[in-house]
Amino acid sequence: MTESVIFSVEIQQLLGVAARHLSASRSSGYVVGGAVRDALLGRAIVDVDIAVSGDPASLARAVEAQYGAPVVELDADRQVYRVPLERGRLTLDVTPLTDGSIDLDARRRDFTINALAVLIARAASGPAEVIDAVGGLDDLRKRQVRAVSEDVFRDDSVRLLRAVRIGVELGFTIEATTAECIKRDAPLLAGVAAERVRDEMCRILALPGSAPSLRLLDELRLLTVVLPELEAARNCGQPKEHYWDVLPHSIESAGHAEQVLRQTSPEPEVAAQTVWDEELALYFAEPVSSGHTRATLLKWAALLHDVGKPGAKTIEPDGRIRFLGHPTLGAEMTRVIMERLRFSNRETANVVSLVKEHLRPGLISRDAGPSRRALYRMFRDAEGVEIDLLFLSFADYLAARGPLREAEDWSRFSGSIRAMLANWRAQPEEGRPPKLVDGHDLMRELGIPPGPALGTVLDGVQEACAAGEVGNKEEALVLAARLWREARGANRE
């Protein structure tokens, strides 16, 4: 049985430009890949791939002339050209048709559902019959991701991650033989450019269903190829307060981060006792850099927050398990991971800070109420990721207790974290006290020379200001003088 597809008016207009150029140059061309798949599934199309028998650069320039969008040469050797359209809402990629044959072209692609094609000359003006050389239509009906051949992962090993991402994105399963090929070829992922691995992992984590996605990556032997540091977390036992060992706890933490970020429907008690509003939605949707949002980076932090536990684990004579210093060790390991995957400096700093400080909200929440000084210190040390840290704390708690979570304890803990968030958002003087004096004031008024001691005195004054112990410049200078005397006395000793 044949299938036909019809594109939106916007895409038909684009294909009309391509069809006229191809006709004039006596060439043929096809829409290939995900655009045909998504049209059949009724999904929004953001990428259009065209394969042509003629000159790809010539067609790309024709589209450029019509739309005023610049052509980007992605790969000169393979003649791959990109034209970003509609202010980035739609992207056109133009490539040569493999050996001039749409059947051969289909057999060179990654997955059968991405190997479907339609003739541009037909698709530009209405319904076009789908060309299916490798059984992609049947796999669409079966809702499965199947490799075109057993060699696809050897030809381009980033496809190992792409199979998972496409499956998660579409809600498809990975066909059994394809899954076995992924397991077989998983080690090849270590040879893929770090940037490509990073981007596929970020795209997976940006989608709903992070915990099952990470479990699937682990089942397919991919997770610890990307993050070999997590292998030691497998079967790393924890105290009885934790429901899971370290690795499943870390995966569950990413899943619970998704709940508190409202990317999936939260459990009723989670929704009732965490905070979410439009301001927070905009905050977590903010790209930090390279297009990766705060929400995606929070999931990275959730996955990595306990990466230091295996290396810090000790067992006391009474059998008690301890992980002293694991946040500091984990932060060091996380920096290595983020730099290896070529994250930006700011992205790296954010995730490292979250891993290093992830215990702080829980520790100060144990008190009757955290002091202003404790809040100041925590927010100071988590500068730039203060809100993110509180949401990580929600996720970590939920993943620690798992199904054994007690309603009363969760209510107490979540109430404390909500209070810290309200403090940060509604009372900026608590977390971000005014600067009553600066370094120039201390050098001029007290004769403190530039150097580490000056910074230490300034920190002490700022902390006292946050605690409400000084309220004006004169009081700040008196305190600074005392701190300076104490610092000099300590140095003499």
C-alpha cells in the first residue's frame, strides 16, 4: 500500500523555489529524512533535508537569493550546505544524491524511518507519494527505530546516541536487532568528537523522560562510554536512608529534576510542595550558552552530583557507610567531565558549583531555621546558580528516599527549601546584602594593603551585613578594623 504526504504551505513554497531551480538545471531532487517522517506523523517540521542529482551549492544559492538567508558550507568535501530560514525556525540542508539514485541514497542513511523520500517536483504543489526503499513505513506503523543496515553505527558512531534520542523524541522503541548492534558497537562512541557527543546527550536530557532515557543508555552500554566515571557508582551501596545505590540514585535524581521543573507531570505531593510559576519557567528556559538551557544543565548536575561518592566511600567499624568530602571530589571530577565534553566555561562553572554545593540546602534545613548568615554563605558560594541549587536539592531528596518517602519528612524538607527560595526571590537583602564598603574604602580608611587579607576582611563585613549585625558604613568600618587587627595578630602568631 502506498502512502502520500502533504507539506505545509510554508514548506511547499520553499520546495517550489527548489523545484523551479531543479527544472531549469535539468536536475532532480528529493525531500529526504526526518521531514517526511514528521509530516507522516503530524509533527512540526523544523529541518528540511534535500538530496539533489545536480549541484547542491547552486540550489542552496538559489534559495539564498529568494529568501535573503546566507548559505553556510557545513562540509566542503561532502558538499553539504545549510540555509537557515524564518529567523532560525526552519533549516534547509542540501546534499548530493548518492550515486544519483534515491534507492542507493536511502540505503546510506541511518534509520529506516529517516530513509523515506518524496520527489520535490510533486511535493511542491500538493500530495506526493512516499518512496520507501528500506521498509521505513512499516517501522513507522510499528513505532520502532530500526537501523538501515548493521554497519550504520560504524559509518558514523554518533548514531548510537541518535538512535536513543529519536526513540525518546518519537516515543518509539528500538528494534531488537538494532539494539544488539548498538551494544556491539558501543565502544566506538569513545572515538566520536566530544562536541557531537555533548550535543546529542544534551538533546536527550532536554526531552521529557530523562530517567528512562538514561536507563536505556545504560542498558545499551552507552552511558558509561560517555561517562566512564559513573561505572564505579554501579552497585555502590549507600546508607539505609537511600533507597537506591549511587548510579540508579543519580539517574532518578535527573528524573526528579524533571518533575520539579514540570517537564513531566509531577506526583501530586511533589506538585503541592514545590514551587513553579512563569518566572521560574522563563528562568530555567534561559540558555546559559551554546543553546543549552539551565534546565538541561540542572539535569547534568543531578546525574553527576554524587559522582565523587565511590572514591570517598568508607565503612566504619560499626558498619556505617560514609562519603566524607564527596562533594569536593565530585566537583573536581565534574570539571574534568565538562571540559572533556567541551562545554563552555560558564556551563562548566555552573554544573561544578551545583555538584560542589549540593548538600548545603539540606544541611542548613536541618536547623530550626537557617540563620541569615548561613543563607548568605550558601548563596554566596552558589553565586549564579542559587535557584538551580534549591531545585537540585528537591530532586536529590526525592531520589534518595524513593518510594519510602515519608510525607511528614518531605513536608518539612520541602517547606524549608521553599522558604529559602522565597528568601532569595522576595527578600534580596537577605541573600544579596547591600555593599556598605568596598576595597577602596578599606585601603583608604584603614590602610589595609591589596591582597588576600583585604578580600578576607571584605567577606567578613559582607557576611555580617547579611546577618544584620552591621547596618551602615560606619559600623562596617568598625567591624573591618577589628577583623584587620585579628588577621594581623593571627599572622604574628
